[in-house]
Amino acid sequence: MDEKDTEKNEKEQRGEESEVLEFEFNEDGEEDLKKTLKKLRADLKECKKEKEEYLTGWQKERADFSNYKKQEDDRRSNFSESIRERILTRFLTVLDSFNMAFSNKETWDKVDENWRKGIEYIYAQLNNVFEEYGVKEIGKIGENFDPNIHQSIEMVATENKEENHKIAKVIQKGYVIGSDPREGGTGRVIRAARVNVFEYNEPGESPKGK
């Protein structure tokens, strides 16, 4: 018998021994089916337990990864939103310059027509960009003063009770990004409107603070 045959026989012998170890025997050397079955059931129970542990661990890791991915997505979204808001806020000063130029209609109408139309076209393009990103103006004459969106600059005396706490003049327009929070929306004010506010005084009464 050569070396290969010897090695083959040893492997077969080890395999037989391995199979024998799967069975239980009684004192007479005969296979005890009850003990063998009991052992197999115990092994099966242990396998099921390990399977449940592996499954639970895998499900936990999967849930943790899913939560991590969601948190990362939220962080990226919030970061992008913050950068976008910061850039749009910087461009509000450009809009202010346009609005200031247009405020004096008489002077503006005297500007060369071709040049004036070019500037108005640029202004319209800038407004379109703001509209695409959901930026809306806030602060109008006659609306009720709201400290969440308005910044009071000066109180203006009025004897008309209906004008009390209403906007008398808009010094600088305000802007909100997203849906109007006054209408139940989730938009954020990126700049409050600077306004003068009416303050009611009885006829003949001196304005408050004077």
C-alpha cells in the first residue's frame, strides 16, 4: 500500500469516527436511539438559538446603518439648505439696490429707455432666481405688525383707531424662504421687514414717549 492509499484510509477512518460521534450508545455498545434523538434535538435547539442571535444581530446592524444613513442625509440636506440660504441672503442687498433705484419713479423714468429696460430685465432675472428657490417678500403697508416677520423702526402716531399696530411704511423689504409661517407654513424668515408702525392716540392726546 503506497503513501496515498494510506492517507486515504486514514481520512476515511477519521470520517467514520466523526459519524460515530454523532450517535449515542448504551452500555452494551448498541446505538441508543432515544439518547441520539435527544442529543440531536439539543443540537437543533442550540442551532436555532445561534440562528436567532445572528438574525437579531444582523437586523440591529441593518437598523443602525439605516439610521446612520438617514442622519447623514439629514446633515447633508441641512448643510446644503444653510449654504443656499446664506448665498440668497447675500444677494438681498443687490435687490435692495434695485428697489432703491426704482423707488423714485420720476427720476427713474428720465433714464435712457434702452439702459433702463436692460436694468429692469436683469432685475426680473434676479427675481426669477429667488422665486425658483421659494423666496418671497414680506412686509406690506396696511398689514398687522408681527414681531416674527417685522422689525419696528419707528412708531407713527395716528388718530384712526383701525390703523393701530398696522404697518405705516416699509423701510426695507423682508424675505421668507418657503411657505409663509403666518399661514401655517414651515418657511423661515431670512430677513425681517424693517417698518414704521402706526400707534393710535386719542384725538388731542400727545404721542406716547413724548
